[in-house]
Amino acid sequence: MTSHANKGAAVGIPPRLLKFPLPEHAHDHPFFNQNVLASSMLSVMSAIFPSGERFFMESVRHFRDQIEDPVLKAQISGFIGQEAIHGREHEHLNEWFVSRGYDIGLAESTIKKSLGLLNKLPPSQRLACTVMMEHFTAILAEQWLTHDEFRDTSDPQALQLWTWHALEELEHKSVAFDVHRQVSQNPHFEKLLAAPLVFLTLTPGVTLSWLWVVYKQGHLLKWKENKRGFLALFGRKGFMTQCFKRIPEFFPRNHHPTDSDTKQLEDLWRKRLFGEEGELNHLY
């Protein structure tokens, strides 16, 4: 990890060895105005991250020795280091979710099965699927950093982990894409194929797991509260609505992750989190 940290830091993708405390004083549902439906979506996201991050790392690592550009090789080191720490910290957060009654076991098992199916694909196509998922994760990251309702209604301690994760997703959002572009014989076709592969493989399990978490908490038939949570996620200005409407940015042949310029947003949060008086400096 020290090697990954040094190489990644040199190219602006530093793996930060942080350890986040569990949000012991948070309410049971610390997101979206204490709404179970909306909060459960965040718990499912967290449940799938450890396995997802490992899939991302291995799909990129497979091609590392084929990359000759020293800058991109260093970026790969930073990418792997950051994703490894993300997976570790979300495992800790998942323990907290379980302690608060979120039954995320189904989410953890279904994502492993779904990624197992994607692992049967040729290595270059697996990497294209990682590129697709990294595109969506970068969009999520922008939402975690800018969506007012999410930030205003989340428990401050719980929010720290999502904020750090979001910053680092933006820092390394181009790495898998650039590796794929160098090693693939047909990068655009594989990108286009990745979208239905990822959607059809992951969406059913994620949706079922989300409903299962809500059901196990006894809230599946609480229509009024569920409507409130659904609108927070999928309403006209909902959290997920803002993500989904940007997915088509992925498909043009000349697309690159840096087309969405997040440098100012990254600089803002790097200074706020890790500057001279950074909010997360005490977690090193």
C-alpha cells in the first residue's frame, strides 16, 4: 500500500490511509430526512462497494504490465490503492448498517453473483464494464458532493465517509477508461456493449436487495413515507434522477471522463477535507 500511495500521490491520485469511526450517535436512518426507503438505497450501495471495488481493481490490474506510459502506470497504482481503502471502509460501514437493522446480506450475496457473471467475460470486456461502472460512480460522486438534500439531511459523521469516497472517485475517474483505450482492439464497441451487460446483470439484484431491506424493516407498505423517499431519489430533482439523466454522456465515440470538468469541485473538497485545517486530517 505504501508503494501505491507514493506512486499515486505523485500523479494526483493519493490513497489516503484513513480510518472512519462508525456513526455511533446517528439516528437509525441518517439520510434523506430519516426516510427508510431512501436510506436503504444508501445501505445497498455501501453493501455492493467492497465486491465492486475488488472487481474494478482486478480488471485494471490485469493489464498493468501492458502499460508502458509511466504516468498511467502510476495512476493505476493510485487507483488500486484508493479502491482498496474504499472497500475496507465500506465494510466497516456495512457493519454499522447491520447493527442498525439493515439486512444487507442479500445485497452482498447478489452483487458477488452478478460480478461473477461479468468475470466470465473476456478481460478487455470486463475492463469496459468497469469503465461503465466508474462512469456512473463518478456521477454519483458529484451528487454526494453537491446534492443539497443529501448533504443537509445526512448525519455529519456518516457523511464524512461518503464525501471522502466521492472526492477520490473523481480523482481517479479517468484511469480505467485510459487503460481500456490503450489495450482494447475495439474500445468503442466494448463500451457500448458494457452498458446493457452491466444494467442487465446488476439491476435486478440491486432492486431486489433494496426492497428486501425495506421489507425487513417493516416499511414496505408504508405508502406515504415510501412516496416521500421515492421522490427524494427519483423525483424531478431527485438524487438518482440527476444521475440517470447523465448516463448518455458515456456513449459518444469521442467521450472522455474529463469532459465533465470537476477540477474546481475536487480542489474545493481537497482543501476542505485535507487542507491546513482539513476536516478529516485527524483520521490519518
